Amino acid sequence: MTDMEKNIMLEISTLPDEQLADVLKYIRFLKFSQLDSKEIEKRFDASWERVRARIKELNITQEDIEAEIRAVREGK
């Protein structure tokens, strides 16, 4: 581990727990910002495939989705 990595770990270790999620989000943001558009598109497509598979697994219909949206909009 480099000195920089050690310093970062030390700083992280002194943060309150509620801020650790923010640190993780920022690290992921930094890593994501280094990707090229092809890799981003590939990840986006893979995410949609996982969503579609989960929808099929749970037998969720388009009507179910629309009903859920209506319920949220009506505050139910």
C-alpha cells in the first residue's frame, strides 16, 4: 500500500459512519468518470438485461408497472 493510500485510509477511518456511504459514492463516481462511452453503454445494457430478467422472474406485467405508477402519483 502506498503512502497516499495509507493517508486516505487513515482519513476514512476517522469519518463518522454516516459519511462513509458518501465516500463510497464519490469513489464510484471517480471510477465511472474514467470510462469511455462504449463501456458506459455496455454497462447500461447489462443493467437493463438484469432488470428484464428480474421482471420476468417476478412475473411483473406492464399493467402492474402502470398501476404502481398511478398509485404513487395518487399518493397511495
